[in-house]
Amino acid sequence: MIPLILSLLLVFSGGCATDDAIPQLSDEELRMVEEYAAHLLLKYDSNYRATTLKEEEMAAERERLERLAAVQAQIAKEKAEKEQKKKEESHDDGGKGDGSGEGGGPGSQEPVYTDIDEFFGIEGLDISYSGMMSVSRYPLVTEDNSWQGVVNATAGNTLLVFSYTIENVSGTDQLLDMASYSPRFTFRINNSFSKASMMTLLQNDLALYRDTIPAGESREAVLVIEITQAQASEAQRVTMIMRGNEGRGELTLAAP
């Protein structure tokens, strides 16, 4: 039973071989994951006498489980909105797309180019694109006993990791809670196909980023997609499509 539950948990940290980055779990499988998470919370509770974990390790494990719960909630929300989202995108893109997010053919709505923080109405923080890399695994290096999630590309594919800098340009500490904006990110490659960003357990995943950034300091965040190695080698023009609580915006990341 435990190996099966662990294999379900690994769905959230591995690469996805399909265009749809949302894991398709049955209600029974979700129940098993939730029960296992609850078991871990009991195991690592400070009042549970059998535990041997240090206080900081228990806090880190609780944080990881909370992040897992947040991803589960996001998955449930995405599944409920999936059909409506397809209808909206079909209308926006003139009925043309590849089934993974956005199309780019004739009839597409007029793009609205905007900054990331401006689009989501985030004040006091400047979120800017800082680069892209193609890797088989992210992060490239993990520390011993690290609680950082890891994403691996599936056979024949590669990960495109888009990096962003979040800078606090105000005079006070600022909390960034991206999940509250219900963000959805899609990347259009060479105006020929699109891929939605993967849902990950990475601590610096921009779509689920939540942290307080001190005044005058900055933090790094990423979004990840998986494409074939051939597609990655030919990627020259990249456009990021953003959706939030309302509206749609685009940001050109790379152009030939």
C-alpha cells in the first residue's frame, strides 16, 4: 500500500509526458494521498512521543506537506475549471491550438503586452524575466537533507526553466502570495505550439510562490515546461501568456 501511495506523491515532483501538466488522479487515489499526508503530520507532530526529528526538521516537513496540500487544492480547482478554460482559450485563439494552452493562428485576440507585476496588480515588487535554460533535471544541485522538490524530464524530453527576479522596490517588507492571484502561465514557442507551465513542489515555483521579501532585497523564482529535445534546440521566439483573476496578458521573453 505504502509503495503505491509514494508513487502517487512522486507524480507531483516528476516530469510529465503529456501536454496536460495536471496529474489525473481518481478520487480514491486522492483520498489515499490525503490519508498518507495526514499520517505524516501525526508522525511528525511535536506531541507524538515516537518521533526523533529535530524541531526545525518537523517544521520543514509540515511546510512541505502544506505545500503538497496547496498543490492538491490547485489541481482540484484546475480540474473543475478545465472545460471552461478550453472554451475560453478556443474563443481567444480563433479555435486554433494544440490542446496545451494557447494557439497562435489567425483569429487570435489582439495581444496585450504587459509586465508581470503590472498584470497581476502587485505593488511594491518588480518581477522581471532573467533567463532560460534547457536541463534534464531541476534544480541542478540539491543540498544534503534538503526539502527542496526536484523535477526530472522524461525520456527523450528536456525541461525549459524560465527564471525570474522578484525585487522589493518599496521601503518596507513585502509578502508575495502568488496563489491568491490564481495565476496560469503558458509559453508559446516559435509561434507554432504552446505548453502550460508544470505544477511542481519547487519552493521557488513562481505560480505558487509565497514568501516575505525584505525591503531592498530580491529573490529568484522559476516556471518550468517540458518539451522534446528537438523543440528546445529550435526555440528562438518565446512568449509568455499570463492569466489571472481577470484578463490576459503577454510578455515576449525571447525573439530572433
